[in-house]
Amino acid sequence: MTPQREAMHMIAPPPVTSRNDLADAALDAINRAQAVIEFGLDGRILHANQNFLDALGYELHEVVGQPHAMFCEP
């Protein structure tokens, strides 16, 4: 590395983006753009984002812990 390049890195280090940062950014983008609901292995609702709740007219406390069947027609 040349002395000029070393000095440049001392003034402004290159941005470091970890895989976790990239994954977090991708999940944030999905949550802003899509209605998302998360289920446990038993089919019960673990979480729903605000887009999902707004689309269906629920509050989070009304859906967490409920079975997925609450969104299925009989």
C-alpha cells in the first residue's frame, strides 16, 4: 500500500458492512414493503408486522398466540 493510500485510510476508513448488517437491511426493506406474519412450528402466530396488521385490521395482541387457522376460511 502506498503512503498516500495509507494516509487516505487513516482519514476516512473504507466502509465495512458485515453479512449481519446486510441481512438486517434486507429484512427491514421487506418489512417496510410487504405484509409479513411469522408462525411457530405448531402453527401459532409468533409475530406480524404492521403492514400485515393494517391490511387485516388487527392489533398485534389480537393475533399473537392464535392458530394460523384464524386466517383460513372454513
